[in-house]
Amino acid sequence: MSDLFAELEWRGFVYHATQQLSQHLAGGRRTVYCGFDPTAPSLQLGNLMPLMLLRHFQLHGHKPIVLMGGGTGLIGDPSGKPGERPLLSREQIRENLQRQRDQMQRLLDFDTKETRALVLNNADWLVDQRLVDFLRDVGKHFSVNVMLQKESVQARRNTGISYTEFSYMLLQAYDFLHLFRKEQCTIQVGGSDQWGNITAGIDLIRRVEEGEAHGLVAPLVTTATGSKFGKTEAGAIWLDPAMTSPYKFHQFWVNTDDRDVEAYLKLFSLKPRDEVKALLQRAKRDPALREAQRALAAEVTERVHGEAARSAMVASEILFGDFDPRNAGGGVFDALAQEIPSTRVPSRDNLTLVDAIVLAQLAKSKSEARRSIEQGGIYVNQQRVKDVARRIESADWLAGRNLLLRKGKKEYGLLRLGN
């Protein structure tokens, strides 16, 4: 086994870890798990960090378990929350869990026999637990005094915490014990807010099974400006393309602050050290090219969105780079139609450029459209046009049905044939 712990430290994944974790990893193939909360219909960008952490374990010969919280999701994790979570229905949790499970398929290896990722649902062993048995077998090993000192509980001392959420720690600890028994899982990973829950599971395994277990938590990722990673003015960045388009997902990474790009490359890229260092050196020599951001955006978008990533990247290069839209396929224009104003037109017959500009809402009237053309501010498929009498020809319709118009530097309109 290669030195996984040193690699994780270099990449910035280690905020806190049990003392003997490095030696434990060096002793052979281990099984590691991370829990995911199905309280939303999609994973968001913040979930990508623990998934990358699991992927690094997998690439170094260890077996990852994705634990979906179908059971704990019925309770709600108080960690990192200022107030009580609203309880979701069982049906909503099941739907969220299935959608999140589908998103995992591109992010971990589910085929290689020795390290094949396993997806489990803790509802399978938590929902049918008998209360008295659970309190006797698990609850007696927990001190309320110790639980009150946990960060997730301390943070809620002023606003209050229900017995339901207070009990969450016992359930997560029992998850670790169950996986230790059934899957020989000896390591749990998560975000830094999970350290108290993870150590509770480690203690429970030691008390009940006299077993050795370990934990590792990654730091909270923030931006150079101090804001929360994965958030924009428009809200959270989701992994579901129906909630955040591949184009917007790609643009999030392209727009990474120069001060953040090194940390993000190490955390969210699988590029080896030498390649990361070389990329950063080139970026420092010519930061205006944003080569590091573009490389990061391309890799992460492809990993999350597969083939749709190519259309997102080309759409970005058309709007902000120098890619000729005449070389783009239909999927690129489908992506563009989600991001810039688009208008359906029933026919290409007898369409003038002036009419097209008005249809695309780049001018309020034909006279305004003519002035914009005369002043050199109109572009057809990114080519400047100054001919007021210009007609839209068959060859102007890209991929058979798309006409890209631009006014000035940033104002776009897309005409698409069809009802």
C-alpha cells in the first residue's frame, strides 16, 4: 500500500485524525465509510469533498462504503445547524436517497472487485430497532455529560435541541458499530463537524467489541473571501443537472478566485502532484489565461456530468473564449439555450437581420436594430456584421436550427427553429 495518509495531508484533507490511523492504513486493505444525509433531492458541492476523500482511499487499494442516511435522515443531524431541522416524510427521504444514489455512480468505482464501492442504507438496521434493547445495548455506553460537551450540542445550547436530535449521536455511533461487525469497516471519514459523532462510534466499538477503529475529518472549505464553499448569489451549486446546469457548474469552477485555485486543485482534482505543481507554475506566470481554473473546471465537470460536460465547456468557450460556434454541435446550443435568452421561430424564410435582432429582443424596434448594426455592435454567430440589408441565409443556421446573435460585448440572444 502506498502512503495514503501523506497524500491526504498534501492535498489538504486532514483536519483531524486518530493517532494511529497512518499505521492502520499501512497494515493492509481497509474498509472506510462516510455517511450522506438524504434531506435534499440532490447532493451539493459540499458533498463532493468527502466523496473525493473516499475516492482517494479507493485508488490506494481500500474499500469505500457510502452510507445513505435513510434511517438517521428521519431524525436529523444537529451538526452545523443553528436550529431544529424540519422532519421529512419517509416517502420524500426515499426519493431523495434514490436520486443521490444515482449521482454517486460517476464518482466512485463500482466495478473493480477488490475495492468495489458499496452503497448501504442505515434504515435497513435502524428502523426496526427495539427501543428498550437499543437503550440497554447502546445507550448505557454513553455519558450525558460527555455528550453535552460535543460541539454539535454546545452550538445549540442557546437555541435549544430536542431529545430527537440529541439522540442522533447514538444512532451514528451504532452505524459505525454495525458496519464494523458486518463489513469489517474500521474507518469513518467526514467533515470537521462530524468529529464528535465519529469519536462516539470509535468509543462504542472499543467498549462493545474491544475493537480498533479510526476516524478522519476534513476541514471546512471556505473561499478566499471567507464565504462558504459551493454557494453563490443564486444559491447552492447542486450535482443534479436539473437543479444546477452543467454549464453553470462548469462556470463556478472557471470563476474560482486565483487565491483558491491551488487548494481546489488538490482537493477536487485527481491529477498527480507533479502535474498540479506544473499547472500552478504556469498559472502564476500568466494568470489571465486562467489555465488552472479551466483545467479544474473541465475535470470536475466531466467527472460529475459525463458527456454533458463537453457541451458545457464549448458553450463557455463560445461566450467567453474564442471557440467558433460554427464548429459546435446541437448539444452545445441546447446548453446555451438554458443560459442565454432564446426564442423559437417557426420558419427561416424571408428573415432579415433586423427582424432577427428584434425577435431576439436585442432591440425594441427595427430602427434601434438598424442603428446597432450601423454602429458595428451586432454579431451573427460571433462575426461582426455592418450590412443593414443583411438577410439570414440557410448557412447561418448552425447545427441546422440555431442562430447566435450578440449585441455589444455581453448581450446575447439565440434564435432556434421549431415550434
